Amino acid sequence: MRNRPNSKHRIRKPLAPGPERSAIFRRVKQKGTAPEVVVQTLLTRLGVSYSTNVSAMPGSPDILLREHLRAIFVHGCFWHRHPSCLASSTPKRNSEFWLEKFASNVRRDRRKVRELRKLGYRVTVVWECQTKTEGKKAMLERRLARCLEMEEQ
Ligand SMILES: [Zn+2]
């Protein structure tokens, strides 16, 4: 094995479209990803009870606050196209593929919001970049607290 120093350090080529890449895309949206955990921690601190990954609900929101009739989506800036965010760049290679992929993500997100609103839920979108630093987390906590207070008045 010593004679094959490159075997472990090969640079991966970009994946061509196909089943393998599709599988990777599916894995990107995992349950309990770090930004979701940040939001869950803030909600716990605010004393709110919530459910996560509610697949039985239309739109299967990441976090559901039943008592408050509020659904929360925690979106990755790149995949869900956070407007004017540096993280939502478009790769130069295969740009047609990416633009199509992004457009379908955004359409699906809009549809989910509509479905939840029809059921009387209000929807909050938290972007990944809003969970990244302590300062942003503090801002996010204030925003979530405001959302909840408004509903109790
Ligand atoms: Zn962002």
C-alpha cells in the first residue's frame, strides 16, 4: 500500500448528472443539520415547544410550532437561493443545469408556503447564514421572540 501514495488523496472530479449525483443532492438536505439545531436551541431557550421534520404536514416544515400555528423552514442559502446573499452564487460550469435546479427548488418552497398558509399557518424562513455567528444568532433569537409575541396579542 505504501507504493500507492495517491490512492487516498485523489482529487474528485465533478460529478456528471445521474443517479450518483442525485443521491448526493438528496443527502444534502439532512435531518437535524447544524442550522436547524441552532434554531431549535433558540426556540427551547424561548420556552416554546416544537416538532421537527413534520412529514405528515403539507410542505413537511423543518420545525412546527403547533400552538403558535407557525411553521419554520431553515434553508441553505445556496440551494434555496437566499436573495442577495454571497452564499447563493451560481456555479459557472453547467450553469444551465444549476439554474434549472435552483428554479425548481424555489418553486417547491413557494408551493410549501402556500399549502401551509391554506391551513392557517404562518411561515418563517430562517436562512443558514443567519445562524452562523453569535451576533446573528442573537438577532435571530430576537426575531423569533417577536414573531411569537405578535401572535399572543
Ligand atoms: Zn444567506
